[in-house]
Amino acid sequence: MKKLETDIIVVAGGLSGLASAISAAENGSRVIVFEKSNTTGGAANMGMGPLGVGSSIQKNQMISLTPGEAFRKHMYFTHYRVDAHMVRDYYYKSGETIDWLVDMGVEFCGVQRAFSAPENTRAYSDGEFTWHVIKPEGGGVPGPRAATSMIKKMTEKALELGVEFMFETPVSKVIMEDGKAVGVIAKDKAGQEVEARGTSVILATGGFGDNPQMIKEETGYEFGKTIFNFAIPGMKGEGIKMAWEAGAGHTTCIMELMYQLPDNMNHFILDGAFRQPCLWVNRLGQRFMPEDQIGNTTFTGNAITAQPGNVAYAIFDSKLLKKYKKKGPDMVSHVHPHDLYDHFDEQWERDIEAGYESIAQADTIEELAEKVGVDVAGLVAQVEEYNDMCAKGYDELFEKDRMYMQSIEKGPFYICRQNVGAYGSVGGVLINHKTEAMTKDYKVIPGLYAVGTDACNIFGDSYPFILSGNTMGFCLNSGRIAGENAAAKLNNF
């Protein structure tokens, strides 16, 4: 067995692990990061940017939101069912964390809300400009994976500070002695067992989005049936399980809900093309929410969860598709390009020919319903009622924004099944505002910390869409808090 000695051990080199390692090393600690893959970043490599409140970038954009205001919004959103001290510390640190990244060389495109839409659209009326979108390496328009440039700068900073990375070396156990975390057991790529000892262990393994069994056990969803979440390879929940084994309390785990198509990355244009405020129905053919809200992916994911079969259907006709092709979508996001309808026909025809089961096209509403298994009579009645309201210019059912009351009447008709999705899991390990792991009786486990999505218990039952960038923001800031506190404990010995 190989034996190592250090000050602080970080389990996993994703965003929260990198933040932990850098902050601990900045404060004089020797740090070893164990990472089971061959690179850093984890799920953050797919992201676009973190939340920050009070950053220099916000101030330059004349955004006046304060950390205290963000704290109150967050707590109101969660109905105070989360740790107020943790939320407070997170928001008050978040702006300075953005400046900390800038000092490392990370470049940002500016501060955004999550999606772009007319200001009077109710889905965005209470959203704040907190999402610091990262400039992609080499420039260009920001989009998914823009955060890889941030990960690169953070990794370079960690190496500059002397952080040691052990890649392809998964940790299997936290070593506990006299109730304290004193090290870990791992196995390197050659199969040799490694025992590393230190004064603190920080768990940062990124949740269990790639563990169907754990998803079902902890959340009730069935991967590939009732939920189609991002399953970043390697996100198996080991850190959560190791924390529980070490005595940490078990908090409620949720999936960070949104909605998407199965295998959406191979049907990316269609995924974006139907994220519009057209007509949305459930299997009964009935509307279930005001469609001007569908840009709020969390609320829409929640709504779809409550529908029969956990599915919904977005519908537009040839007239509306022609409008989108000519004028662009009603709602635009950084995730899906504004010109996606330029390529719609190509992908639509390819996927229809391949038999992609999430979509269908028909010349009549009756045929459309039959093709996807929606109640025929229910859909026919709903379309008739909806078109009547469009003619009046007023949604008598849900008060949908008048600008989106666009009838569905000219064939061919297009339909796309929408499934519950998720970015991954959130929560599991009980921590305090210092990110120290605690027992179910709220007693601190000395030397053991948990950060990032393994311990993100601040969302309640829904991601706070009103404060965009929260998942990456919590990963960064909880990591920094853990690294600083672990280093402070070391310096006090």
C-alpha cells in the first residue's frame, strides 16, 4: 500500500473540489486532490457560468442587487425551509468569488438572466441579473461548455499553488479515528491501494446523476422512464455514501428538475425549437400551465411531473412555424441558438425518417393525437377552445400573455413530447454554514466537509430560477468556504 501525508484531502476535482483545493492552498495548506477521471472539472465542463451578487462586473453593468436582497429573495422562494446562515454566507461571498476568478484570468461576457424574453413576460418579471456567463476559450458566442475555460484557469491556479492531483485514483472510504476524519483509502490506475492521511477531508463528488438505482431510491424517479436527466459519467454518489458511512446525517435528495427530450444532445435543434410559448397539453389533451412560463425550466419540469405519465406535448402549426423561421423564436436562450429554425427542417426530416418517437407530424389534429397517444377528443376540444380564446385575444383559463395567443389551425401540425429532465441530483449530506459535515443530531464531525451538489441543501424542493447560476455558484462558494475553514483549523493546531 502506498502511504501519503498531506494537510487537506479533496475527494474529486470538479468545480467545488477545485475551489476547495485552491482556497486551502492559498491559505498555506498542502493539498492532494483525488479524481477518478483523467481530467478536472466534472459536470461543470458542461456549464456556462455561476451566480454572483455584488461583483465588480455587476457594478460595471449598473446592476444594483445586493447580497442581502438576494438572500431575502432566496429565503422567500424556499419558504425558509433551508439553512438561512448557509444561504447568507453564500450570497455575501458570491460577488467576491467572481472577482477571485477574474484575478485567475477567467473572462466573463457579462451578467444575464437565464433566458432572454420581453421584459413584460411574467416568467422573467422577478428574475435577477446574477448569472455570470463565461467567455468561451478563443472567444465566440457563449453556450454549453463555455465553463471549460474557467476550469482550465482554475486548474492552472491550483497547480501553481502546489496542489497535487492524483488522477484515475477513486476514493472508496473516509478513514475515521476517534470520531474524526483523518484520511482516505483510494486505488490508483495501476490497482495499487493508496492511504492518504491529513487533518481534513473535503467531499466534492458531484451527486448521483449517473446512478439510476440511487435516483430511484432517493427521489422516486426512474431514469429513462419518468426522468431523463443529464447523466454525467462517474456521478455515482460515492461521496454522499462515504459521508453517510462516516456518520453524516442524511438530508432529502432532490433532482434539479427541468425538461428535455430523451437523448436531447442528438436532437438539440428540436429540443430548442419546441421550447416556445405555443400550445402545451398533457396526455388528456388538456392545457396545464400558462405557456408564457415555459422558459422557466424548473417550473415547467415541476408541472410536467404532475401530469399523467410525467409527460407533456408542445404543438405548433405550419403558420406558427413559418413565423418562427422568418422572425425567430418568441423566447431565446443562450443554450439554444436564435437561428435554430434555419436548420429545423433538416433535423425534423431526419428524425421523422429515423422514427424518433418523441415527435410526429399530421395534417389533422385527430391524426396528430393518435400518432402520439394523446386523447383525441380531449385534444380536439382543447384546440377548439384555445383557438376561440386566441380569436378573442384573451386566455380565459390561465391568463397567458396576450402576445403569445397564437392559434393552432393550419396543417400540417407538429408535436413534440416533453419529458421531465434534470441537471443532476442535489443534496444528501447534512452540513452547517461552515460546510462541516454533521451527524443526524447536528453534531460536527471533526475534519469532514462536504461541498457542491453532494451537500446542496439550500434549494428546498425547486431550483431558484429567479437567481440564475445558483448550482455552479453554490459549488464554487461552498468549495471556497470549506477550503478556508479547513485551512484555518490546520493553522490553529
